[in-house]
Amino acid sequence: MSNFQLGLIIAGALVLIVVVAYNAWTTHRNAPKRPRPAEADPAQEPVARHEPAFDGAVLTGAGLTGAGLAGSGAEGTAEPGFDGHAVDLRDALDLPVPTAERRGGLDPLIDAIAPIVAEQQVSGDAALAALPPTRRAGSKPFAVEGFNDAAQQWETPQPGQRYLQFQAGVQLANRLGALNEIEFSEFVMKAQGFADAINAAPDFPDMLHEVARARELDQFASEHDAQLTFVLRARHAAWSPGYVQQNAARLGLVAGAIPGRLVLPAQGPGLPPVLTLTYDAQAAMSDDPEQSAVRDIVLSLDVAQVHRSQQPFARLREVAAALGEAMDGVLCDQNGTPLPAMTMEPIAADLEQLYDKLDSRELSAGSALARRLFS
């Protein structure tokens, strides 16, 4: 074998080694990022917790919807930066917790209510047995309450209690629309059936008046409903579900009841989550999740469900910035257009105006009435 042939063999071997090494490097670079083994246990511990029982409304679309807010976005290719606008999530523990909401039952502000007076006291057990099997009139929630003389308050009938006065109510509006004549008639039938079963007489409000109130309330709700949705998209390599969970857990997000959903819990018991993070549910349920590729995650805020004292938008911005930096992602709208930092301040200003308008209508964001109306 000549020196020339030997040189060709050596050169060919070197080229083959370089090609194999490059392919291995490219495969490693493009593989979904996985959680670091050394940090897996502490990071996964909070993920094992579960989402609060209250589940907010399903959020759809991207960007911002709602009166005065939909036009707050701006076109641009600048990448988001939150310098000077960040809020340290560690300060969240010091946020004021909303006071207990007393107006959680039927309320004339958002319900059509029919008083029901029994001829004699009715036991809570009998009242419960007389309730209709479903608690809806069409698409609207239906409820019956009894007045507890001892506690001096309206409540859902309780076993062992006795009641003389009741009230039946149907919600005037929700995100499915306003109460219509057919739903009001179904409400009357359900309430009348309950009253007949306990030997009581109902006093129904005028249908046309209540339907008109429902339309007016629905118009207000439609003009002041806002749901924020942002997409965090991977710049280069995709993420594995475990990698997403690990980074989200560092910011206080915990696993939700639905695969591919994490939430940032509120600072009070029984309150809906402040933020939700969702990604591909199929990737979350994969037989080998660490081989699944997640290229984008969705951060959502249902404005009416969270009290303004929780600073939900500031916390959404902080979570988005922290995840974008840690996971090498860019904040976008649904069309994949990067959102520059300048778009955030107008949205924050519009949200403050929205909060004020809801407060003036006694439907403050995060209140029990607002959570019922915007659901």
C-alpha cells in the first residue's frame, strides 16, 4: 500500500469521524430539553400538588380580548424585554389577601329572584328532597335558598334546619349569553314544582322586565370581559414536559387537574388560580414524556376571576420573562409575532380602567358575583 493510498484512508476516516460527530451534536442540540437530574426531585415536589378545586373558565384565542383592550397589541419584531417592569414573585407572599366575599349566594344584581313563602315551617331535608334534579335553567345556573332565622342569612337548605321563607333564582347572564324567555319559563317551572312540593306560594317577577335586565347585564359583561393569552415559543431546541414543569415549579406553579396544565395558586383558600400555563396535553400523556417535544406554552389570565390586589398582570409578565430567560423562549401572540415590551404598559393601563369600571358596577374582579357572571 502506497503512502498516497494510506493518506486517502486516513483522510476518509477523519471526514467520517467529523460527519458522525456533527450529526451527534446536531441531534443533541435539537433534542427536547430535559430537566436536570440533580434538580429533578426538589423541582418535582411542588408539581405533585394539585390545582385548587375552583376551575376557571376555559380561555380561548390569543392576545387580549375585551372592550378597550383588544387593540392594545402592537406589531413589531422586537423581542420582549421586561427591564424595569418586573415584579419579584417572592414578594407575592406579601400581597394582600382579598377579604371573604359575603355576596356569594343569590343576588338581585345578577339573578332573577322569586320569593317563596311556605304555609308552615319546612325541614331542610324536605326542602332538599323537593329540589329539581338539575340546577340549571337552560344554560343558566338555578338555585334555591332558605332563610335561616337563627343565623339571619340565606343559605342552601341544610339537613336538620327548618325554614319558612325560601327564594328561587336564576342567573341573568353568563359567558353563554343573556337569559331568554325560554330559560325564564324553565326557571318558573322548576321553582313552581319546588313550591308545590313544600306547599308554598311563589311570587315570580315579570318575565319581560327580567329578560330586559338580562340583556343589559349581558351587554355590560360582553364589553368588560377580558382574557389575556400569551404564547412563549422556543427559539431553538424544543422542551420536554418535564423541563417545562421543572422551570414552572421554580416560579410557584403547580400541576393542575388536566394533563398539560399548571397553575399559579391564589393567596387565599377556595380562590381560582392567578395564572394558568398550558401545553400540549398529548405530550403530557405520552408513554415517554421526556421524548415528547413541546415547542410552545400558553400563559393565560382570566381578568374577571382574579382580584386586582393579587397583581395578576404584573405576575404574568414576571412569569413570562423568567420562563423566557430560563428556557430560551420568546413571548409571542398566537400568530407567532414577538411582542415588544412597549405593548405591555398600554395593556396594564387598560386593565386598571377595566378594574375601575367593574368596581363601579359592584362586580369587582375576583368577587363572587364577577366569578359567577364571567363563567
